[in-house]
Amino acid sequence: MSIIGTLFRPLFATVLIGVNYDTDTCIVQVAKKRGGAIVEEMRKEFKIVNGEPSAETIKYIKKIKTRYAYSYLAILSKTTEQVLVPGIKKTFFPNFGVNEKEYKNIKLPNAFVFIHKDDIVRYQNTFKKANGLDLLFSPFILLFFKCKTLVSDKPKMFVLQEKESLSTLIATRKETLYGSFLPINSEQPITTITDSLPESLAQANNTSSTKSAEDLDNLDTELGDLEQDLQDFDSFDFSNLETNEHLVDDSSNGEEVVSSGDSLQDLGRSTSIINLLQSCLRDFYQNTLYDSDFIEEIVIFDCYGISSQAIHNIRSNLMIDITLITTDLPKEIVNLAQIELNS
């Protein structure tokens, strides 16, 4: 940056855009910062088209990035081709199925995180028409920062629960010991994992190949009041925002109403989570690649929503203390972007 640019930089806002999407919904979280503090926030939800963010989503992000010179788009990787290697010895990489020519790595204080280069290119292409993707994070990075104040001398398992996946990280105060990324599929049985490479965890869950990005020009839709949304961004009144987290029936005396179908779905999901976590624990305890010790607690960062009954099922089956922390993933992605920009 030039001297003149450096002098005038404090006069301009920094806009951070966090994007999180699954097979149904894409959420765009926007935070505007001045003087190191967030002064405004806005969230918008879009539909997913053919497994990818729609043209409407892309145009919305592009308009924001075009308006603000210092704007950064960040996303959390959903690919199974990401690996955490504990320790700092590069000679261990082949033991985890990692070829350095095929992966990009991020070095943590006591571990490496790898994402396949092909997946990085795929994400870049998805947001190419939104003026580009600036930051791509692994869930392992998010878990690393989230667990820093919760670790102890004994290993704990930290779990990021999204709608369609689980990311796990086992760590102590001094070491990162284990990591895995697993799709959730309540319709398929979970294969028992013994002494195998970490990537076999993903294979055990019937992982399907990622669809290639569709031509965004063919997905163009009417934007409606999108332009007005952007014009109102600088003067938006956020004090009137309300969120409804639960649907409550008037006759239920304030208690959450859960249908039998919801209960069955919740039971199926909790069963899948139990099987996945059991597989991770078994892999950690039995795989000679890991320096294992007894897990004293599982901390679940819940980004999707899990019932108290599901938590009870998980606790009863695993016989381990469970701590649940509700987590707003789009906001967490924005926070990660800020950490990265400050580093």
C-alpha cells in the first residue's frame, strides 16, 4: 500500500462477508467495521440452486464488494479432502495420505491442516463472479480458536456440528492430537473403524463426490428489492431485528412442540452422531498414528440445533460428559476473517 493509501486507510470501512451454505440454504453474514469495532451487521438468506449458491447470492455479494474497497469474502470448507496431521514433522505427512504437491497446508503451533488444491480451486470458481473468494478456512482452524479457552491438561474432544457434517478436534493445553471431518448421513450404517488412516473415516460414511459448479449465467433471477437492501445498508436500524428460534403452540403453555416425525428424525440424527463419535474415539485410541489418552469431555459447538433428548442419547451411549455450546457459524466465519486480517 502506498504512503497516501496508508494515511487515508482509516477513513474507509472494512466489510467482512461470511458465507455458509448447505444443500438447501445459503446465509450471508455482513459486518461493517470502523476503528476496529463492528458498527453494523446484516444477514440475508438465499436458496441453493443445483447444490451451489444462486446467481442472486453471487450478485448480492458482488454488489457489496464493489461498493466497499476494503471488503473480504470468507467461507468454511465443507470438503472431505481436508486432513489434520498432529505434530510438526513433515515426514509424518505420507502416513496420513497427504501428498504435499496436491494439498495446501496451514501450520498451527503443533499441527498442520491440509486442504486439497482441487477443492480450493472449486471454491474460487464458485465465487469468481462475486469478485473473488478472499479467505477459505478449514473447520479445524475454527475449532482450534474456539477451544483455546476450554482446553485442559487432559484431552478433550471438540466437535463442530453442522447440518450435514461433524468436524472433530482432540486437544490438550499443549498439543493438538487428532482431527477428522465427517459427513452426517442418518440413512446409512456407520462402518466400525479400527487401525486405519484418518481418511477412512470419511469413506465409512458413503461420501458422495462434489458436484461441479453450474454455469452461473444460467441461474440468473430477478433480484427484486436487492438494490434497495444495499442502499439501506449504511443507515439500517439493527435495533429492531428479531429472531424466532422456536415455534411454540399457543396451547402448549410455552413448551416447544415436537411432532412424531421430528422425534424420529432427531433420533436418527443422534444415532448417526453417536456412531460417528464412537468411530472417532476408536480411531484415536487404537490407531498407532496418534498419541492417545483418555478423553474426559466432549464439547459440542452446535451450529444446527440439537434437542436435549439427542444430547441425553449421546451422553448415555458414550458415557462421557457432554457440554453443548450454541454457535452462530456465519458470525464465526466473520470472526475468523477478522483474526486472519489482524495477523
